[in-house]
Amino acid sequence: MKRFLVGTVINALGLWVVTLLVPAIHLTPYGGSDLWSQILSFLLVGLIFGLVNSLIAPVVKVLALPLYILTFGLISLVINGALLLFVAWLSQLIGGNVFSIDGFTTEGLNVESLGWAILGALILSIAAFFARAIFKALRLL
């Protein structure tokens, strides 16, 4: 349980770094714009990202094994970007409006294109790598 909670914090920190560095990826906080709403929004989207990476990503990666072989693993960038887009879609479904006509809300993580999502996934994995190294050095992970 501790490892999952620390992983959620690492994902939230990675998403925060991505929203700072990539101009097309932003997070509109759930419930307001104060500091705690922002922190809880990043933690919630980090939790969604962790669940997607633990439940859906292994299945997709096994199904894409021939593509991994053909592209020497470069397809992983596209798959990680697509998973980030899926997390953006899921985070918009959790938005504040219970019922809306178009089915989406303005709250949540928004990624404007697959190219930005691939760049965001690449930065997220680098940030998560360094955060995991720091947490392991502090013996929190």
C-alpha cells in the first residue's frame, strides 16, 4: 500500500513537471483554483495514471509485441502517449458536472494532440525516473 501511495505522489509530481514544460498540456483543478485544489487534482490524476499504467498498459504492451519488434521499441513512445491521452479522457469524465450534453467538462487534464501527448509521456517518464531515484535514496520506496 505504501508503494502505491508513493507511486501516486511520484506520478503527480511527474504530471506537475509535464504541465510546466509542455504548453499544450494543462490541468484545470477540480473544485477551484486554490493550492489544495491543485494539489488534490494532481494527486487524483496521478492516481488515475497509476491505475491505467498498472491495469491497461500491460495488456496493450503484450498485444503490441509485434510492433515492438518491428520498430525496435520505438512504438512505446506512441503507446505511452496514447495512454496519457486516455488518462486525459478519464480525468475529464470525473469532472464537476454530473450531467452535461456533450459528455465532457472543462476540468481535468487536456492534451491537444498525440504529438504533445508523446512529448508529455517522455517528460513524465524522465521525471518519474528521477523522482523514484530520490525516493529510493530517502528510503521511502
